[in-house]
Amino acid sequence: MLAAAAIAGCMVFPASSPWNQRVDGAPPRPGSDAMVHAVGLDDPVHPDFGSGGIGIPFQIVARNAKKPETRERRLEQFVELLASGGSLH
């Protein structure tokens, strides 16, 4: 088993995840040669973390950042409050 990856101290996957398993001794997956040839046998790997709508999107947020569903729920509560005649003050 490999050491589990972490970003800013946060585990990316649990240590038991298949993404943290060694594969260097595993047999090739059936059909993998066709995948390699489709990508390009001699082409270099290019992980594309570009911006502007291209690449693999990712975002790092603080541990205490509110989840989108929490913000959405709070917004719904605020709208209900105003619809019922309530106020913030």
C-alpha cells in the first residue's frame, strides 16, 4: 500500500482506496494496449490543469468553508422569512 495523498493536510482518498494501491506488480488490464495506442505510444503525459474553461477543474477551499447546500438552505430560509413578512432587524 502507498502512502495516502494529502493536499493542504486533507486526505484526497482514504488509505484503503484503490487509488492508493500499488499497481506496478499487477497484470495489465485486458485491452490496455489498445488504450495506449489510441492515446499515443510515444506521446508524453500531459495532465492539463489549465484555466479558462479548459483542463481539469479543481478548487482548494478552506476547511471551514460552507458547503453549497448549506448556503442554498440558508438562502431558502431567508426568502421564506421575507415572504412571511419577517425582517432581519
